Amino acid sequence: MQSTNSSVPSLTVALRAIRWALALASPVLGYLFSIIGSVFGASALRHLCPPELLVSGMCTARWYASAELAVIAAFVALGASLFVALPVVCAPSHKRWVALVAYAAVAIVVSVFTWQAGLSFWPPYAAALASGGVTAAIAYAHQKNAG
């Protein structure tokens, strides 16, 4: 009896398709990380507020607004990096293009969010653009664009 390996090419094609599907879906994890992390980070920050400065669950300390914005900016920056890095890791080929397209998507998403949230959201916007850009540049420089 002869053994045939006709299933190997179809398995390779299937695995490539799965990796491309993961590359398309994985930025959602970065987006969710930034949203959920920002909510939990701001909630944790609220516990640092002195009880006498809590008014109806809102901290009125002078430092709170700046600290809250910094926490949100940190989580948005990490989320933007994940938004770019995860598709690059998942993609089976064309990783440089994936990095550039993912960064363009980050720029669009944070621009729309900032447009909706107002100009007070500019520090997280700048953090997201910077961290996503650095991640894309690193991925672009270190990945081979095979396939």
C-alpha cells in the first residue's frame, strides 16, 4: 500500500487561513485591553482618593483628574501596542504590511474616539499614536516580509 500525503498541502492552507483569521481578529484584544484596563485602572485610582474628597462617588482631589488621564493614557498606549503587535505575530506572511495596516487602523480608531470624546482626550490619543507607531516600527524593522 502506498501512503499519500495529499492532506498535507490542504492542512497547510487551512492553517494559513486560520492564522490570517486570527490576524484579523486579534486587534480586538488590544482594543478590549485598553477599554477594560482603563476602567479598572480608574477604579483602582479612585480607592486612593481621601474619603473626605469623595463626593457622590467622584473624587474631587486636585491631583485626581490628571492621574486618571495618565492611567487611561497608559492603558490606551498598551492597548495600541497590542493592537499592532498581535496581528503581526499571528500573520503567516507579509508581516511588514500587517504592521503598517494595523498602525493605520490604530490611528483611525483613536482619531474617531478622540473626535467623539473631545480634545480633553488628547494625552491618551498621543500615547496611542506614539506607542502604536513605535510597535509598528519595531515590527517593520525586525520582520521578514516573506510570502
